[in-house]
Amino acid sequence: MNIFGDALNWIIDPANYSGPGAIPMRLLEHLGFTFLTLLVASAIAIPFGFVIGHTGRGRGLAVTTSGGLRAIPTLGLLTLVALWIGIGLGAPYVALTVLAIPPILAGAYTGFEAIDRGAIDAARAVGMSEVQILTQVEIPLGLPLLIGGLRSAALQVVATATLAAYVADFGLGRYLFSGLKTRDYAQMLGGSILVILLALALEGIFATIQRVVVPRGVASTRLLVDRARPARPRPGMEPAITKGNP
Amino acid sequence: MNWVWANLDLIRDRTLDHLILSVPPIILSFVIALPLGWLANRYRLSRGVILTVSGLLYAIPSFPMFIVLPALVGTTLRSPLNLVIALTIYGVALMVRVVADGLASVDADVQRSAVAVGFSTWTNFWQVELPLSGPVLLAGLRVVAVSTVSLATVGAVIGAQSLGSLFTDGFQRGIQAEIITGIVATVLLALLLDGALVAVGRLALPWTRARKSVRAAARLRLPVEVTP
Amino acid sequence: ASGDPLGAGSTASGDSKTLVVGSQDYYSNEIIAEIYAQALEANGVTVDRQFRIGQREVYLPEITGGKIDVFPEYTGSLLQALDKKAAGGTADETYAELKKTLPSGLSVLDQAAATDQNSWTVTQAFAKKYNLTDIASLKKVTEPITVGGNSELETRPYGPTALKEKYGIETAGFKPVEDGGGPLTVKALVQGDIQLANIYTASPNIKSDNLVALTDPDGLFFPDNVVPVVSKKVDDKTAAVLNKVSAALSAENLVSLNSESVNDQKSAKAIAADWLKQAALF
Amino acid sequence: MIEFRSVSKQFPDGTLAVDDFSLTIPSHRTTVLVGSSGSGKTTLLRMINRMVDPTAGTIEIDGVDIASLEPVKLRRSIGYVMQNSGLLPHRKVVDNVATVPLLRGVPRKTARADALAMLDTVGLDRGLADRYPSQLSGGQQQRVGVARGLAVNPNILLMDEPFGAVDPIVRAELQQELVRLQSELGKTVVFVTHDVDEAFLLGDQVVILEEGGRIAQIGSPTDILAHPANDFVASFIGADRGKRALHVERHDGREVLVDSDGRLAGVLVGDAAPGQVGVPR
Amino acid sequence: MIEFRSVSKQFPDGTLAVDDFSLTIPSHRTTVLVGSSGSGKTTLLRMINRMVDPTAGTIEIDGVDIASLEPVKLRRSIGYVMQNSGLLPHRKVVDNVATVPLLRGVPRKTARADALAMLDTVGLDRGLADRYPSQLSGGQQQRVGVARGLAVNPNILLMDEPFGAVDPIVRAELQQELVRLQSELGKTVVFVTHDVDEAFLLGDQVVILEEGGRIAQIGSPTDILAHPANDFVASFIGADRGKRALHVERHDGREVLVDSDGRLAGVLVGDAAPGQVGVPR
Ligand SMILES: Nc1ncnc2c1ncn2[C@@H]1O[C@H](COP(=O)(O)OP(=O)(O)OP(=O)(O)O)[C@@H](O)[C@H]1O
Ligand SMILES: Nc1ncnc2c1ncn2[C@@H]1O[C@H](COP(=O)(O)OP(=O)(O)OP(=O)(O)O)[C@@H](O)[C@H]1O
Ligand SMILES: [Mg+2]
Ligand SMILES: [Mg+2]
């Protein structure tokens, strides 16, 4: 595939690293856009997720809503909002925030739901106030799944943020559009590869955060469980006996 | 609303186009993800590789995917097959992890007892692991269905007719009603497929309903009151 | 063949009795294609409509590959797409050059008077303020001019660079709006996000949004007259039908057809039928 | 002293979990509520620390109506131990034990030192202090649960089937440990179980409950065993299954005790003093 | 007859779960393996149906070395019942019972009819046949587990702590039921438990295991109870905790039996016939 070779050449071509629209600047724009989108989506989705997870109420509604939000075609929303508010970053922000909300919301409420009810009940029984239960029990225990939600939201936003270039001189999507329209496929593919690399980097970062925020005690449970089921039992193979001697 | 009434057959045609584009990828991604997820669940090494690669597939922006794919698989740009393949790739990317997690979620005791009474690896997979991971698979499939329906609209940009055509056309002509119709119809179609999957799930996984009632009862057992 | 991702495949029909009529993924082009189709049907030709086949990069390989028999095109744009170094000129010169450039197996029939070409467009207020009439008069503008249009405009021979080199007009920046001079571009112009935009002359927005398309006496833009591109399957009798349509299609016609689509939200089918009836060609 | 006066609890869904229940729980003694599943034991217990508020009647602790007390504060003054320990999985053992003192504002250092001492009290090695609950065995977790319950030096200790989930051998150990602890500490313990053996071993006062928290019999274990108040009690304590009706059989020249199901219960050792081993070596 | 000949099992991680174990398990009798957690009971049991293959030694069933048999086929010919029943949650009760016959190719209709009959055998109402396991109580689930184990009419029935997870009352019922069943069917039962009482009730032959599958004592329940082979056995069967050393105390004019911990064990009823209630009403 020589166009892939061309694309790599395009990426390492020093000419693309200076002047307006240089690769580093586009990368930064893209990253900043992704970050801000996640921030706004989190500000909306996390409180809702907390409430749903905490009270156990409204889950059905949340599932349906986030299903519905997931179904909204980003391109359609982008053009519609752009028609209302004009060119610039406003419309991409709206469209991508809508895209980012469902995974974050799901992460938030599953995170809270997954917490052992017994632990919360016990916390209340020993005299924690509702606020203390939230901050000392629910948030630390729910965080890993919440970060997981943010992680998949980040992945989607990075990939889809290319659409921002439809209505603004912005981000890595510029390479895709101008490459497409001028049939400069090296540029278009190169831009895509950059997007994928950026997504890869974000994946790595979020995976690390996720590992760090898993409370130690919970992490070790998982380790124990993992070790306890090394493989599925197979004929002629050793059984997976779950009883460990702690 | 006027625009909708005046263009009912257009909406119907695009909805059908859309269904034809989005249903095969949903089914295909399930079928393809099954062995991959099984591999990922079974061996530690393959797990890392398969899950990372499939995660990355999801990071490919849809636009260039649609453009580059024909070069790789030799279809025409405009061919619906092209779009079906692209959507399948996204679906597989989502579904592989779900399958791996679903298989991992099957109670180890149950599996062990199945082996103990004489299930072979093959029958164990089809008769025990697969049905028992059903609820997780269904949940994943629902996400795949909804996002596939949504993504299929992007095909309009490269000339594959779908509900997405309503908003490229509406956009060019400045008819907001048409764009909104396109979005609403997409969402409805997604929810419809989602509902169909839930219904299929109810039929295919009858025991989950039984369990739910028990679990609800178990949850009630602890006298709870949120006293401030 | 896989070096070019846009290489032609094999989807169109090979049935000798039906003609495949295609169109761009653009409402105005679809209307013209629909007119062709209805005209052909009125004359006993079976038509297979394959409309809205994306942009030129998608459909051009299919036309050159002989998968589509009739396709409404625009002389200048098609010429440039086929030959980056084309000379262009007046409408007739462009038409003649296009005929020579077309790959074998393809031909163009008569061109219509209707044109839908690129233009440099400003708002009426802006035009009044600086007394703008033609492109060269942009030099009089004292405020910074931000240009808007599809991203490829930036590098096109009539783009901002040409303005500077040919007329010494300084532009202040380029804002890409990827809708091909559509409603977003118009909105940006009206809102003052951009001062100068590339908008098609047949766009009904020029009238409805009080815009002024600056005249182009020097032929900066290639003329873009509407012309059917046809394959060998189109015989003389059929060609005569299309030529009759082209002869009747005036520039004003095209604007009003577009306006019916945009402002009255009529479907291409209805617009085409009405026009054919009015023109009483068959 | 804890007093239930005509207490009822109807849940919002209509379930009448406790119906007109009255009971006096003496201080410094262990009172065991025993009854089958759904008889309202947990509900009764959780009314004492206001995890559940009664829909009728009043509950007094040392003469004070608890409805007048602030729930969170009340709870911090009462020890609570539940099945599956209810430990916070993300906190180390020592921090779990120190939870309530910390909530009460005890300085971190003091709280931790006290917590370590409390581990000694419940017979846990201090070396386990820095582990997480998931790294302990079920029995060890329950000990930590008890330590947490005792950490604020409460007058009252509520225990809801605390040993229900551990295996029989560990369970026996924990029961012995509790007997020892209680003999030292003399708390007012309210203990819930559905295991009659456990109730008889631990309870100074045993309350046998039927559906809806109705009291079938109150008394000391021997009272109840010797004089079951009615068929329900007799059946509940296993008298009618013959489990408690032992007779002597001779095997290999030794007298063994066998219940009426034929199950070996032990050997008869005349008047052996408690704690003395009566089995020949 | 099942024979273990110098069987050892070392797991890949180095754990020596079973070390040079030899035992003869007689046919048509119940042999109970009893020992504390980790003593290798499960490992031994699972070697019989080749869920685990020994690293040394051989196991023979009726003179045939099982290493020469096809594992899947072998398993289908041996009943297996485990804790938490191990039922397939997605199959109705009747289909669970019919699992192995169906795997063996018995026609669906026959298998289901047989399964229904088997429900009768284990004392389950046929009305439960169309429920899912999750809709049954723990005790009912275990009965289904037993029914499934018996469905192929196996000569050998392996039971791994089958009643470990149900509450004491139901547990007693299930034990009685098993005694009754076994008296009718006379299978070769190998039963694993860590509950000594259960072992003594069910076992014709009881094998007390130490760490690594070392045999501390083999014998009939009365043998073991009357003559514990060593301190370990004495301690394990509770003799040294005084749990089995009962003496008579008088309460309210009634003789009650008390163990050396002061726990009430029952009342003495002279020579009451088994099954007769010995407690005054
Ligand atoms: N939050 C609630 N809402 C409705 N009903 C409840 C609630 N909590 C408990 N109940 C019902 O109240 C009754 C008594 O419940 P409770 O938990 O006190 O019983 P229990 O004796 O503790 O049982 P177990 O031995 O199973 O723990 C049961 O019928 C139960 O189903
Ligand atoms: N797959 C395995 N890999 C490594 N070690 C194992 C494995 N299975 C069991 N063991 C170890 O072998 C020993 C015996 O285990 P086994 O399960 O047979 O004991 P058990 O007597 O059944 O105990 P329990 O009463 O807890 O069920 C234990 O130390 C256990 O940790
Ligand atoms: Mg309870
Ligand atoms: Mg075991």
C-alpha cells in the first residue's frame, strides 16, 4: 500500500511542522477540544449518574436517555446546530458533548451501582452522614468504573472531533477535509494516523489513571479472583478451585 | 411537520436504505466478535492483543475509514458493502470486549459443574457459556445496534443513501425540518432496533426474568430506610 | 488498481435498454438530472435513476468507467477536474476544450445557457460601503477581508493567492466551511464572520440574503454551464431530447428551480415536472 | 436498658414486618433474637439505631425516647456488626476499625493506636492491620467487624447474624471468642440469629420470634429447652425432630449418646467439670 | 470399588495438594472424606471423575485404571453433586435433571419423563419442574442437584459439600433424605464435608484427612468417636473442646445434657426409640 507509505512520509515531512496549521498546533487544538468537551459532558453526566446510582431510582430513564443520545447522529446534530449558531467551535462542542454524555453517564451510574450495598448500609449504620457516605465510600469505590466511562468517551470524542473542521479551522480534522477535497490522500491518511496515535496516547493515560484510582483493597480482590480462576476447566486439565487459603 | 407529511415516501425509502445498511453490520459484528472474544477470554496473551487492537479500531475516524476501506478491500466507494464493512469493524471493536467480559462473567462454579457432569469443551461453550453470558452480550449488542444506526448516517457524505441523506440534503437546501426529521428518524430507528433486541433477549433468555424477581426480593430483604 | 481508493467498481447496470441517469449529492444537480430523466421517459426511454452519488471524486470514476449514461455536469469544473492545467476562457472556449479533454467513450451534448459557477460574493452592505462591482474593485476595501469556503479553495487557482497575485488584493485569513457555499457559508457571510465567500451563482441565497456576486470580467473563474455528459449508449435520438432540454434551460430558470427547492421545499420530482410542463417541450 | 413499647413497622409496600412488639432488653446482658427468615429480627435490631424508624410505638434507651435523638449521632454511639462484616473494601483493616472514632473527630494517631489495641482485644494479629479486608479470611473479617463495633466503646452492641457466613469450625471459634469478650466487657448485646444452637450458647435471654415479630417465648436457654411454650417453639428448637432427645447406647464397651435420628452426639462423662475433656485418649 | 493407589497431586504452582494417598472405597457404601479447608478433599474427589489427573499413582474403578478411560464419557457415567448445586441457571429444573441423559443421546421425551420421576425420588414436587433454579430455595436446589446426579443411574455418586451452603434446619432435612435415599438405592457414595457431625451421620466409612490428604484415621463413626487415633482426630471431632463430652444437669426437675462448654445439648430420654420425641410438651 504505497499510500500508507506516502502518509507516513507526510507525517514526518518537516514542512508540516512549521507555519500556520502545523501538526503540533493541530494536535494541541484537537487535544484541548477533546479535554474541554469531556469536562462539559462530565459536569452534566456525573451528577446525574451519582443521583441515579445513589438512590437507585431513574435507572430505566437513564438507560433510555443515554440510548437515545447515543443514537443521535453527530454529523446531523453538528450541521443542525451550526445552522442555528453559525460557524466556529460552538456547534462541534454541542454535538460532541452529546456524544460524550452516554458513556460517562453509564460509567457513573454503573460505578455506583456496583458498590456492595452491604458496605454502604454498614457505613450508614456506624454513623456516616449521607455526605460522608458519598465522599468516603461511594466516590472512591465508584471511581474506577467512572473513569472507564470517561475513557471510552475520550476515545469517541478524539475520533469524532475531526468533524469540528467541518465548520472551523480547527484540529486534525482539517487534514482529513482538505486531503479529501484535494485528493491528497497522503495528507488525509496521515491525519487519520495522527488521530489514532492521539487516541492511543489518551487510552494509555486513562488506563493508567484507572489503575491508580482502583482502591488498593478492591484491586487485590480482583487479583485474588483472577488468580483463582486461571483458566476454564477443560477435560484433562486442572480444575480452577476458587478456595484460596488467605 | 408539513415537510414530513409532504415527504413521507422519501422518509420511508431512506429508512429502508438505512435498515439495509445497519442491520447486517450488527449481526456480522456479533458473529465475528464471538470467536475473537472467546480467544481474548481464554488466553491471557491474546486478551491483551485482541482487546488493544479492537479498541484502536474504534479510534479510527469514520470519514477516512470510509474512504480508505475500498482501497484495502477492493470495493467501490459508493458500494453499500463498503459501508457495511466499515460499520462491522466498529461493531466488532465494541463487541469483542463485551464478549470477553460476558464469557468471563459466567459463574465459575456452574462451568465447573458442567464439566463435571460431562460437557465437552464444545458443548460447554454452546450450551453453557454462551447462553449464560447472554445478558452481558445483549447489553453490548444493544449499544452496538444503537451506535451502528447512528454511524450509518455518515455514509450519506460518501453517497450511500440513508437517513443521513436527509440531513445532507436538508442542510444544502437549508430545510431544518428535514435535518430534524433525519435525526429523529435515526433515533427512533435505533430505539426500535434496541427494543427488538430487548424483545429477542426476553425470548432467548427467559431465565433472566426469573432471576430478576428473586434478586429484587433479595434486595428487599434488608430493611432499608434512608433516614437523613 | 488499488492504488487509487476511488477506483471504479462494478455496481451499475449493463442493460442495453435502460439508461442510467446519475446526479451529484447536490440538490440543484439532482433537479437537473430529474429533468433529464423525465424528459427521456416522456420520449420512451427507460431510466434508472442513481441520484445523489456524492461529490465529484466519488462519481467521476464511475462516469469514466461507463457505469453511468447521463450525468448533468458543469463545463468549467469538469474540465478542471479532468485536467488540472486546463486553460479555460469563455463559455464556448471552455466547452470546446472540455470536448477535447473527455476520455474516449464519453461525450458532452449541447451546453445550456444556465450556469452555476463559482463567484466571489459579498453582502450588499459591504458592497455598498466600498462601492464594489467586480472582483478587482475589492482592492478598495480598507478593512481586513476574511475569506470563507471549502478548504480546497485555499489552494485553487482562483483562490486567495490568485486574488493577491492577479489583483494585489490582500486577504486577512481563510476560514474553511465545508458546505460548498451552502447555508453555513451564507450565514457566516451575513453574520460577518467572513467578508468574502465562494458561492455558486445559481444559489437562491444570493437573492434571498441580499448578497452580491462580484462580476468576473477577466475570467478568473471558469464558466460553468450546465451540460449533460453521456456515454456511448446515448444514441442520436436520445441526444436530441437532451439537447432540447439544454436549449430551454436559461440561467434564470436554474435560479428559480433552486429557489423552488430551497424556499418552497418542493421535491426534485415535482420541480422537474412543473418546469417541463411549463416549458412545453414534449 | 432498651425498651420496645408496642412497636410496629409497616414498610411502604405494605409489609407488616413488626406488629405491636414490646420487650425489655436488660443492660450488660446478651439478648438473642432468634426466628426463621422474615420474622422481623433485622427490622427490630435496626430500629434500635434508627436505621429503620417504627411506624408506631416508641423505643427508649435508658429512659430516653430515641426518636428525639439525632440518628447519625445515635449510630456513632452504638456498635453494629453485620453478616459479611460490611467492612469498607477500600480501607485497611486498621482504618476500618478506626472509622467511627475518626468520624467523631478523634485524632488520627490516637484512633489508629486504639484500633490496634482493639485488634488485640478481638484476638487478631496486629500484623494484619495493614491488609485490606479482601485479603482476610471470612472469620478474620468478622473479627474486624466486631473490633469496629467495639471501637467507640459503646454501651450497646448490635449484631445481625454476624457469624452467619463463616464455616462451622470458624463459627464455633468466633462464638467462643464472643462469650469470652462479653464476660470481660459486659456490653448490652442484642444479637440476631436463626441458629438455635447459637442462640442457646450466647444468650442470657433468648427471644424466639414468629412471623411479624410476634414473641413465641422469652426466657433463658434452659428454661426454653426444658419447657418449650408451645409446639412452634418445640419444633423450632428441634425437640420434635428428636435432635435434642438423646439416649445412651453402648459401643465397644463405651456409652455413647445418640439422638433419635441415630446421629452420634457424644459420650456421657458423668459429672465432668466444664472444660474438662471427657473422651478417652 | 474405587481404589486409590499411592496417588499424589502437585498443582502447576507447586502446591502439593495430595501426597501419596491410598484408600479403598467399598461399593454400595457411603464413604465420607472429612477434613479442614485445604486438606485436599475436593482434589481427591475430582480425581475420581478425572476433573483432576493425579501426578503420580493410579486410581481404579472396579479394577479398571481410569487413566485409560475417556474423561467426558467417564464423567457422564458418574453422578456429581456440588455445593451451590452447580445447576445450570438457564435451564428449567426438569431440563437440569435431564442434562446428562440428553448429552448421552436419550430422546428428549424419555429424558424428561425420567427426570420428573427422579424429582419424586428426591422428594420434590413435580410442580417445580418448570421453574428455573433461581426460583427455588437453597434446599430445593440441592435436591435438584442430587436428582441430576442420580439421573443417569450411576453406580458412583460424588458429593462435594453438597449441603454446605444451606441453613442448618434445611441441612438436617437434606441429610435425612440422603440417608433414606441411600438405604433404598445403595450407591457407592463418596461424600466430602468439613462438618464432623455430618460425616458421622452419613458415613459408613469416615476418612479423616489432614493437610496434603494424609489420612489421620479411617473407621466407622463409633470407632472414631470412641477411639480417636490421636490428638489431631480428638481435636477435630470436637472431643477436646468438650463438645462431645456431655454430662447431666438437673433443671426444673428435668435432666438436661450439657457439654463441657456449658452449651445445652439436649435432654436424656432413657431408651426412647429412634424418631420418638423425647421432649415434654
Ligand atoms: N425495605 C423493606 N421494604 C419492604 N419489606 C421489607 C423491607 N425490609 C424487610 N421487609 C420485610 O419485612 C419482613 C421482616 O424482615 P427482616 O429482614 O426484619 O427479617 P429477618 O428476621 O431479619 O429475616 P432474615 O433471617 O432473613 O434476615 C420480611 O417479610 C421482609 O420481606
Ligand atoms: N488449581 C489449583 N492450583 C493450585 N493449588 C490448588 C488448586 N486447587 C487446589 N489447590 C490447593 O490444593 C490444596 C487442596 O485443595 P482442595 O480444594 O482439594 O481442599 P479441600 O479440602 O477441598 O478444601 P475446602 O474444604 O476448602 O473445599 C489447597 O491448598 C489448595 O489451595
Ligand atoms: Mg435479617
Ligand atoms: Mg473443597
